[in-house]
Amino acid sequence: MAQLGFYRIGKTLGGGTYGKVACMPHSVAEHELTQQRVAIKILSRTQVQQSHMSRKVKREINILKLFRHPHIIRL
């Protein structure tokens, strides 16, 4: 099990062109202190830069910043 800050990251649920969604064995990642379950998308800067996907990633980030939903963490 990997650690990223306060989050314990488990198995990978799925992957895409430039990222993957990783979660713990019960389909969730877990915050170490609060035990809050989350899904985490991990992007490789090297792969994004090599595949010239920087604009698409920036666009996705800008779109995600617009989301207002109780089940989505704001960026």
C-alpha cells in the first residue's frame, strides 16, 4: 500500500491516457487521520509532457474547479 501525504492508496481501479484512479482494496483511498474515503487521480508529469497532453490536463483542472457537489472535493 502506497502513501501520498495523509492518504493511503491501494489498488488501481482504472487508467486513462494520462492518469489513473487509485483506491484501497475496498474501492476507496483513505485519509489517515479522518478515515474519509476518497478516490484519487494520479497524473505523471513526465507522461503528460511527453504525450503533449498539457493543454488537456489544464482544461480538465479548470473544469473540475467549477464543480460544486458534496461528493467531489474542490480543487
